[in-house]
Amino acid sequence: LTGIPREQRAFQYLLAHAIPGDPHHILQTFDQWCYHCEHLSCVGPAKGRIVERLLLERAPLCVLELGTYCGYGTVLLAQGLPPGARLYTVEGNPQHAAVAEKVIRLAGFDEQMVELIVGPSEEVIPQLREKHGFMKADLVFMDHWKRCYLRDLQLLESHQLLAEGATILADNVLFPGAPHFLQYAKTCGKYRCKVHRASLEY
């Protein structure tokens, strides 16, 4: 009715209520909006704790996020990274990317730490090394279109963009579901798999 997309409305709420430069408070404010105003498909606090635990265990220095959306997952990842780490996040929708960019900078992360790349993942992944100086990912967080999970994992493999012992964390593989990705991960012999049970966001 307002003509303003809900992602933009959420950002306006963040501007009014969140503490700039405080990633934890930015995420809390996002959660308040999603619980009480409008649903956004962000990772949310419950699944966020799984991400935080993995970051603590793995301490990755090079992280790739596929599916930035509004920047919630990006802020969650960035706040848990060790000193000197770098996060690359890829978003195919320019409108979502514009909101995410503002959210990431509001949280206090500069371009040296978090680089937002706008474009379809299948085009961005093959150019990561040459265009963006990307080396090899220690951790990949997939939260974009579920039908792209398998294709993009295989692209990362074929372009040798995964470090030895890399962690691939993929959201919503059971529902809405990414059955081909799940079957490949379980049967190709390259990965040890663990399914984390969680409810849907908010």
C-alpha cells in the first residue's frame, strides 16, 4: 500500500531503533521487526546460534555467503569472525543488495572486512578469484535459492575455491528443501554430513 518494499520498511525501522556500530543490537532489532511487524526470511535467532557456534569452532579466515538478502546473515557472520578474516557475500537482487549494503555498514563493517558482490551466483563464483582476489573459502553459508545449492557447490569445487576441510552450511535443506544437494553431499564421498534440526524463522 505504501509502495515501499518490506525490506526497505525493515531498514527504516532499524534506522529508528538500532544502535549504529552494534552488530548484536542490529540483529536484535531485526528480530523484533520480524516477530512483531512483518516476516522476513532472515536466518533468525534460533538458527543464528548454530551459525555462531560453528564460527567459534572453525574460526574461518575466508567466508563466502551466497544469498545476502537484507544483510542479517552477513552481520551475523561478520560479528563472529576472527581478526583479519574477510567475508564475501553474493546477492542476485539489486534492490535487496542496496538494503543489505546499508545494513552492513550501519552495523560497522567496512569494505575491507565485508565485500558485497551483486550478481547471479553462477556468474559471480567463476570470477571470484580473478575479479575479487578471493582465495579459498574456509566456510560457505548458502541461503539463496535452494535449487541453486547443488549447482553452486559444484561450481565452487570445479573452480577449486574450497579450502581443505572447508565447512558448507546450507539453510532450509529439508523445507522448502534442496533434495539433490542433500543427496550429493551425502553420497559423493567428499563430505561428512550433519543435519541440524530447527524450526522455520520467527
